[in-house]
Amino acid sequence: MNAPVTGALRAALPVFAFDTDPAAAFIAANDFDRPTLVVSRARIAAKYDALHDGLGRAHIHYAVKANPAPQVIRTLVKKGSGFDCASRGEIELCLGQGARVEDISFGNTIKRASDVAFAHNVGVTLFAADSEAELEKIAKHAPGARVYIRLIVENSLADWPLSRKFGCAASSLAGLLDYARDLGLVAYGLSFHVGSQTRKSEFWNPVLDQVAPLWHAARAAGHDLQLLNIGGGFPAFYGEHIEAPRRYAARVVEAIEARFGMVPELMAEPGRGLVADAGHIAAEVMLVSRKSADDMHRWVYLDIGRFSGLAETEGEAIRYQIVTPHDGGDTGPCVLAGPSCDSADILYENRPVNLPLALRDGDRVLIRNCGAYTSSYSSVGFNGFPPLDVIVL
Ligand SMILES: *Cc1c(COP(=O)(O)O)cnc(C)c1O
């Protein structure tokens, strides 16, 4: 898409090389009557190539939840990607966009029994589990399947850690592998997730130090583990320096090989790292106000908030960069909030954002690097606001 690049945003934006950022160019050149995520397929393809190069022989299974736009899935199918799916819906989406069933894994450790049966019937053979009950469910509805056991990561250094919700304790692993075998399943491997937005490749080291001895112990106990699934965690750029994706991925693989030796099959499940930087959100300022004459902070209300796509501002964990037509002018601290009638719909308050003093209602802004975990998190009609619009270039 080669939209002519004009307008106030462009003038304000030395930050962007518009000519090489199709989504930014499109946003600068067009008007939007509601918040819109614009995603560049070319950017995703380039990211895939970089991660693929860095990861070497590891198979990429894109974590579909990061951005389930059908055109995004199809782009990755064409690149040869596999897919990490969490539900029947995601499996159907990938198959519908041409993915081969052997390239799909069912990676959610909390699956509906009928979804397991569906996956088994269409030919999915690789499933995740972290409990006895889930293994029983898989054995019943997908007999003979390959399973990998997900481990809790104790020492995540990620900006968006995944907590103890997923995975089993190290002390349960051996029992679960034995149980899988006893149930007639193939105890195929291990998985973990370092936590999303793990900014530095060296942050993987403590997690790998935790998992490697478990891998070696399981093999010593007679489980012929084939697969090490290293999950996601590959970072996007939100203003803090990150390594180039190829180099980051290569360093992670190096760190794995140093601890695990030669693993028969490596799998990675990038979500954010593949799609976040490929998209930006076109948004608008609804209101700029102060609570009192001596209020230190302005309150800036956007037409998008916590419930319409920016869910990852929860805990102010992910700090999106906001580009305005007044960038370069004087700035002051702002509390940033969404438009809905829920008091939790505040994006940044504990650490206010500095925005131009000239910012006014009606100003169009661009929220950078929003290609991941935005459209898939947007509610269907809270307060009558439509779900986040998506345009794929
Ligand atoms: C969400 C998810 C991912 C993707 O994580 P990112 O940090 O976005 O790369 C990978 N694997 C599993 C099992 C997930 O749930």
C-alpha cells in the first residue's frame, strides 16, 4: 500500500520512517471514524524471516491469540509457519486459512473435552497438559496423542509474566510423564513460557537453568523426550531498547544448546514478537481536562481504552508510545484513560505519560506497535463502542 503521506501527523513525526512503515503511512494518509488497528503483512513476513533465521532449526508455531486476523494467519501459512492454538475456534481459523493440520499444536492446558475430540478428529496429534485430569481428558478424546508437559516458570524476568496459572510444579513432572505413558499417550516433550515481553535474551538464562535439569532427569528416567517447546516471550519495541530479533533468537537458541545439548525437536511459539511491531492504532483524543484549577496532571481521554483493545495496560505493564500531531512541543504529565464508563478504564496513572501541552480533543494520535494483543482483547460492545476495527495491508 503506497498511500500518499500527508497531514499533521506526518509533519510531527520524525520518529517514523513513513516510507518503510506501511501501517504508519496508511494511518497518516487516511481518516478514521473509530479506533482502527492497521497491520502490515509485509512487516509480519519480515519479522517471521528474522526470527526464523535466528531460531535456526526450531519450528515456529505462531501463538494465534496475539492477532487472529485471517489475513495474518494466511500470511504466516505462506511463510511456512506452524500454529499454536488454544481452542477449536483457533484450529478452525488456521485450517480455514490453509494451515496443514500437522503444523497445528493444541497448546492450551485447559481444554474443553469436545474441543480435544474435534482436534483429534481433524488430525491434530500434539497437545499440551499440566495436570492428571487434562491427561485423562486427552487420553479419552484423542487416544494415542503426543503430549508435552508444561512447567511453571519460577523466575520470569518478563514485563508481562504468566504467573502460576499455567504449568505444573517441577516436583509433578516425572509423575505426569509416567501417567501419560500409562494412559497410552506419547510423553513427547516439555514446554515452558519465559513470560511475555522478555526484553533481553539473557533473561532466559535463569528459566533455562530451571528447566534443563528436569529435561535431563526425565530422559534419564527413561522418557525418550523429543520436543522442547520454548513458548513465546520474544519482545516488541515499546520504547525501551531491545535486541534485533534475529540476534535475540539466535542467542536464545545458543543458551538452550549450551544447557540441553542436542534436542531432537525445538519449537518456539512467538506471538507478540511476530506481530506487535507490524501494527499501529489510529485513535483520537476525546477530551483533555483537569480535575481542579491546581491539578498537576491533565486527564487525556482517548477513544480507545482498556476494554476496546488496550487490555495490556493492566498494571501499566505494557507502555505504549503515543504519537501526536504536536510532538516536539512542550509536554506535561497526563493521566491517560479510555472512553468507557468503567473507572478501571485508565491506561496510565501511577506513571503518568508526558504529552504535548497543545493536545486537544479531536486530535488524531497514533499508538505505536499495537499489532499484538489488541484486537483479540477488545470487547464486543461495552458502552456501545464497537470492537476494534482492523485493516490488514
Ligand atoms: C500466549 C502464548 C504464547 C505467545 O507468547 P508471546 O509472549 O506473545 O510470544 C506462546 N505460547 C503459549 C502457550 C501462549 O499461551
